[in-house]
Amino acid sequence: MRQDTRRRAAILLCSVAVGVLATSAIARPTHHFRHRAADVAQTATQPQTTGADRDSRYSPAAEAAIGGSRRQGRQVPADAYARAQSHSNSAFGGVTSNSLVSEARKYIGSNPTGRGSLWCGAFMDMVLKRTGHSGGGNLASGYAHYGTRVSGPEVGAIAVMGRHGGGHVGVVSGIDPNGNPIIVSGNHNRTVAESVYPRSRISAYVMPGG
């Protein structure tokens, strides 16, 4: 009688152990699945970035338009281009056939003059000469007396600015909704960039001559 009781107790313990192991084996995949689902959901809700330096106002279409006009062997690296357009006042003046604007845009993100400082005038001089115009020299202030004076911003006009310690000069590529000129210029944060400038800062607009 005692042997039967012991045998039944042993069988009962074995059954309980088998049941516990089976339950654990079944529950474990569910546990992992829940964690995996949570990880997927968390990844899906995380914001996706396309490059911290990229300015959202500089559209892919604009980038393609400029990229297509670059000379073979003189293409600006994508990272330099993005850095040049990462400033808070970066903008795109729009697609244009104006030769002065198209030429200036080829060098966005670079310094083609080889000068270490005060090179916006030298850049403007280079762009003018490469588009068949007479140069205006290396001094930004000198462009106030270059070409033909116009009353306001026009695409292709040269914008002359004054500032303490020197001036600044570039070519107008467009006008923003507030009436401020969008200008491609050299030595904008030490590179060629296309940016919005306050209209109050412009001292003269001139159209290039022959």
C-alpha cells in the first residue's frame, strides 16, 4: 500500500514538472515576440533624418538644376554643397536661364578664387569674365559704379552691400516673399552660397554691361 502511494506521488510530481516545462517553452516565444513588436513600433515612431546639414528650403529640384549645370571635373562635393546651404538664411531663387546666376551657382560650396579673405569681389569678377562681361575688380564697393544702375532687385543684377570693415557683392537669383533679394555670393561664411539678404542692406543694384 505504501509502495503504491509513493509511486502515485512520484508520477504526480513528474506530471507537474513536465507541465511547468511545457508552459515555459510555450510562453517564451510569446515574450520575445512582444519585445520584438515593441522594438519595431519604437523604431517606426522615431523621426527619420535625411542629413542634419540639409536646409529643407533648398529643394531637390533646385539641387538637380544646379548640379546639371556644373562643368565636368568641377563638381562640388555633396557634403560641401549641403554645408553651404545649411545656414538659417539659405534659399533658392528659382530656376533661371540667366548666365550670371547659372555660372555663380556652379561654385556653391567652394572657393574658386584661391583667396583667403575678402574674396566676394574677386568671385564676382571671375563670374563676370566667364560669362563674357568685363570684370569689375576685386573690391565689392567698386561695383556700385559698374554697369547700369537699376532701382530694385532683378534676376541677374549685381547687388552691392555695405558693412563695417568692407562691403559685400553678389548676383541676384530671386526675391523672397518679403521683398528681400536672394543672392549668390562668394565669401558667405567662407564659401559660395545662395542666401537671403535684408533689402535694407543693399546700397545699389547694377546690371552688368558688355
